[in-house]
Amino acid sequence: MGEIFALVEHRQNAVRDITFELLTCGRRIAEQQNAQLTALLFGHNIAQTCDAVKNHAHRILAIDHELYKTFNAETYQATLVDIIQKEKPLLTLIGHTAFGWDLAPSLATQLGIPFTTDCLALEIRDDLAHATRQMYDGKLNAHVTLKKHDSYIVTLRSGSVPAEDASLNAEVQNYEPPLSAEPEYRKFLEYIEAAVGEVDITKADIIVSIGRGIKEQANMPAIEDFVKAIGGVLACSRPVVDAGWLPKDRQVGSSGKTVKPKLYIALGISGAFQHIVGMKGADTIIAVNKDPNAPIFNEADYGVVEDLFKVVPALKEKIVELKG
Amino acid sequence: MDIIVCIKRVPQTAEADVKIDASKKDIIKDRLTFDMNEADTYALEEAILFKEKFGGTLTVVSLGGVEAEDTLRIALAKGADHAIRIKAEEFGELDGYKTAAIIREAIKDTKHDIIFTGCMATDDAYSQVGVILAELLGIPHATLVTKIDMKNDKLHAYRELEGGLLEHLEITLPALCTIQTGINEPRYASLLAIRRAAKKELTVVGKAEIAGENIMSHSVLDELYVPPVGKRAEMLTGSMDEITAKLGSIVKEKGLL
């Protein structure tokens, strides 16, 4: 019986949450399959990183080498091909993050291993891998079965399997890096931090956030009036930044900011998971959307199915009245 | 600089009511509008900007039904030189791997320095096709690209990571980039350009032209279903006065006025 592998994701040794979610998902499958769970940890000066994941796996396969100081999909791919060919795991779990997105499809293709991406849940039954994914802008779920094989690769969506503690006290095995330099054709140069904007939305108590439903830039002043009346700051989901109507530092979500205000008012935001992960920590969430099936209503505390352009001016009047 | 862009025609589901059909493997499409996948419009624009700057030939390719030819014509109107439709109707069910492998067969002899794709299609949301295509062609790739420069004949790609962090990479050509939305401002095609594009070359290829016989999917879609409802919001109904009165009192109770 092949083992279950989970790839540790860290940014210069800071272990990312997805790692513990992958290890939790992997541990459940390992228990059910009577298999061992191995954490694959590549990095440089990884002693602390190793400690952080030690209780979450039976074994850590560790490579401590300068080559892995930063993430490069090509060096990771070459390394994983070597390990997977030698160790023949039943399943290799990778995060559906910007790293996994860059790595998993080409890794699986090179190995000729069946795979799928962005899974919410995963089960192995009768040697077949059954995954749950989302399609059509997150409006529908899909059950997917991978082609029968002795090894599978799956990427897991962030936040889909809540991390649980464990006390496995992994045995650490060092692995020799199968390559000695970054490939000439793809070199990592640097990380660039996001520029600091004029408003820090992560510090606001009240956030009014707009999405695709805002339709056009001409509709912005009415929203800004409301933001002023309620004494909040204006934020948004991705389409508003893509359109150039607000700067990137106002974007809430996985590729933007994570916010935890006392009140989050989502206007015309459908609630793609990339947005939800950035705002679900708010104390109170009010959502206004025309579509009664918009996923945002699964996250919100209060929902209004209405045209936001009718609600916003009326609510502004109400707030002004209540403030006296 | 010869460039290939892969585009897909998809149903616009972000703000639509999406219903499952009787097969449980597809959605009911007759009330939906279709358009070029959002990320692909940015990939196409990036390719047009590259062509304007460096010259060369721009080819657009789509694996789709006959309606995909309308989408390809829009790309021709915006500035592409050639278009290729691969007949999806001849290949049965498609996953990300099979899609990429078929596209590879269709374009492997088309000269390319750069291939652009969208980072993800909104319908099946695989976010795989570009990466697999690069692997099958044996060229380097970068995904989720939000900025590109050329320096000393090398491509500098800036990848969008979580939390607004960018990863700056240097890649040799030929290369493939999967483009994230927001990288540029996609242009609209003028009516005149659309009329002119009707005369541009659009090639249609299928099993007879490309060796796609033995390409198999890695995954099979068993069924679609409506996601279970989570912690549902308390829905506020009634007149606008009643709704705003309730919302106002919620804000007030939280001590936020």
C-alpha cells in the first residue's frame, strides 16, 4: 500500500495554513487506508519549520538546501518527480494556492499521474480517488472520479478542510536534492511586497465593500456618499480592481487583504470563495445582492435580495436619521 | 515575436441563475449568454500589446463548438492574424488534461515565442490547461501573471501570490504565461473591425487533421449538484422602509453609529 504525501507550503520558513489543512486531509485518508502520512518539506535552514509540522505526520521527508530557500515550481517539480518515482505514494496532496497552481498540473503531466485541482473534499474508495470540486463561478459542485491508477495527485482548496491538531511525532528523514542548481530557463528573482495605500482597510471597524454588481464607474459616487454617512471605509472584490475603479490595496480576498471589521456590508458581491476567505472573520456581515442564490448569503448574517442602487440611498437616509 | 493565445467561449454564470440539466453532467444553457472567458480577454489583450510592440504573428486557438467561431472572430477583429477552431464536438468529454493535449496537437507546428492563456476558465475552473500545455510542449511557464516585461530577450513575469505579494521570475523563450485578470484594459472591437474580421482566415481542424485519437481524460465528471446551503443569512424582507429600519437598528445595536 502506497503512502499519503502532503507537500508542506511555507514562505521562507513561515508555514502557511494550507499545510495543516493538507496534513489533516492526508491524515484522515491515511487512517482510512491504513497507510502512513509523509510530509514533504523542502527549504533552507528548516529546523523550526520541521518542528512546526512534526506532530502532524508519521514521517517528514526533508531537504535542507539553499536551492529551496524560495519557491520555484521548476525545482519543486524536478524534486517531486524524483521522490514520487522512487517512493510511489498512493496520493500526493498539494495546496491549490499560487504555488500549487504553478506546480501540480505540470508535475502530474510529467509523471503521467491522474490528477485534479481545487478540490473541497477527497475520498479514496476501492482504489479510486473521488473528489468534490466547484464549477460555474462556484454556483455548482461536481463529483469527479480520477482514472484508475496506483498514484494520484490532487490540489486542495484553502479553508476546505479545517486543520486539526495531532500528536504523531514524525520521524525525520533527510533526502538528497536531485538537482544542484535552478534551471537556466526559469529563475526566481525576488518577492515584491504590495505597495502601502492611503487607507488601511484592515484597521477599519466598518467596511462597505462593492463587487461586480456596481456595474459602472458612474455608480461609485452614490456608494461613496453612503460610506461617508456610515463612517466606514470603501473596499471591494476583484472585478472592481480589475476594472481600475479602486486600487489593489482596497481588494478583500485571497490575493488582496484579509479583514476582520465589526461590520462588513457587501454590495453586489456574489461571494466567490477567493473573496469569502478575506472577510469571513467580520463580526457582522450584511449582504445585498439581486441573486437569491448568490453564495454570499451563506456567509452573511443578514441578507437583502434587492437592487443595491435602491437599498443604498434609502439606507443612507436611515443612517443619517439615526445619527441625528 | 510570434504569439499564440488560447481562448474559450463560456457561459456567463457569475450573475446568472445556474440550473443543472437532466443528464446531471451539464447545465441548462438556453437562457445564458456566452462570451470569451474573462481571463482569456486579458490574455488576448496582452498578446495584442506584445504584437504592437514587437511585431510578429498572432494566432488565436479555441477548442469549442461551432459557436466558438464567433468568439474567434472577435479576437480577429481585435487584432489577431489567424484563428483556429478545434472541433470540440469530435472529442467527447473533456477535462483539463485532454483539452491541453488536443490543443498541443493542433498548435505544435505553429511557430510560437510566447503562448498566453487565461489563468482559469469560469465554467469548469480547472486552472490547468495552460500549465499542462507548457509541459507537453516542453517550454517553461508562469501562472497567475499580472505584469510582464521583456529584458535582454528574456521574459520577466510577475506572478500574483496570496496577500498581494508578487513573485518576480525570469524565463527564457519560448514560454507560456497564464494571465490573471486585471493585467491590462482589454479593448473592444469596433464594428468596422468586426466586419473586416469576417474576411480573415479561420481554420477549422478536427480528428482528421490532428492526431487526437488516443488522448484520454484524467478525470471523469460523475455529476453536478447544488452545493449544500451553509449557515444561511437571516433574510430581511418587506418594504424598503422596513428593510432599512431593520438594517439601521442592527448597525445601532452594534454600537457603530
